[in-house]
Amino acid sequence: MPAPSQFDFKYAVDNTEVLLAPKRHIETFGNTIINYSHVAELMDGVGQVRVREGRMQAMRPQIITPSAYAKLNLDGFGPEAERYLSFLREHEDDIHILEYGYSLKQEAFSEEVITDSIQNVLSRVQKDVTARNDPFSAVVKGVDSPWDVCLVRLFWIVTRSSVADNVREMKARHLFEREEGIPRGVREEIENAFAAATADRSLVKSLGALLQKHGVFDQYQDRFFALVKS
């Protein structure tokens, strides 16, 4: 049987197992640092196991307006996809969509190759990580290449388990309540972006992109262009 391609992400996903997941959900109102340990057998080495350790930063979840989500380009999609987006437009007051992002903190990355069985290595790694008592630590058993796909899989699993708590905590702060048709959480994000762009004009372009992203540029265009002219 030929070895899987290093670009075979499906192979990596199917062979990713999160043995120890973070005990806490992604922070609702701030970024989250997830400390991961990734363990994998070397493809070309008998009895050799690579252990990678690093940090994954999960960004603060952002509210996405359904009207903006409904503006997705559906070129090539069928009528049922169009009907679903129409449903989103009609029920946007009852639908909560969050956007999650992450980055890998390479400055904290390290790796070593150990000659031993993967079972023994996993046992030691899990024991060491558990002893740290870090609620945002994770241990992942995966493939050696492409190993970063295993981290994307970890992020997806952590995100999926965090959504309900994130939505509940946002609701407690009334961030989904609408003010002039815009969720309060989105309006707060926009106001913070205006303040940042006022202090640092290099951020004006990203402010415009944010307004376009949420589909609210028309509502803010006078204020935006006044900032540009000033």
C-alpha cells in the first residue's frame, strides 16, 4: 500500500484523535491560548515517535450578521442553497452565527524524536500534561505529515464544543439584541474599530473591510468618509 501523500488532509483528519481536550471552552470575550502536544509515529522510522509542543491562539469569537452571511457568492450552487440563504434573511433575529479564527504561536514551538513505542510515549505525555493542571492544554495523536491538519482538526473540535457556552454568555450581555438592525456586539466591534482607526490611520482600510464584511457600509459611509478626509 503506497504511503499517503503529504497533502492528503483527509488521511490526516481520519487519523487524528484528541486524547486530552481542553477542560474549558474558548474564551467568549478574549483570545485563548491552547497549549498542545502532538504525538505521531514517523512514517520512515521504526519505533520512532515525534512529539511536538506549541501554542495555538484562538481568537475571540465574533458575531456575524446573517444578512452579511446571506451575501455569500453562490456561483455554481443550486436552488436549495439559495433557499437556505433566503431563510437566513427572513429569520436573522433568531439566528446566531459566530466566526472563529486561530493562529499558531511558532515562538513556543518545539519538537523531539523519541525511540519508543507510541503507546509508551502517549502515556508519558498525557501524564505530564495532566500534571500541569492547565485547563487549556490538549494532547493529540495524529500523523507526522501533514501534522498541521491535526491541529486544524483540534481547533474545529474545541470550537464546536465552545459554541453553546459562547452564545449563552453573549446573550447574557445582550450582544445579539439589535440596535437599528445591527446586533449590539457587532456595533461595539465597529465602534472599537472606528476608535482604533481614528488613533492610527493605517487601520482605516481594515475598518472599511469590516463594514463591508458585515454589510453595513451604507449605514456608516458618511462617518467613514469623514474620517478618511480628516
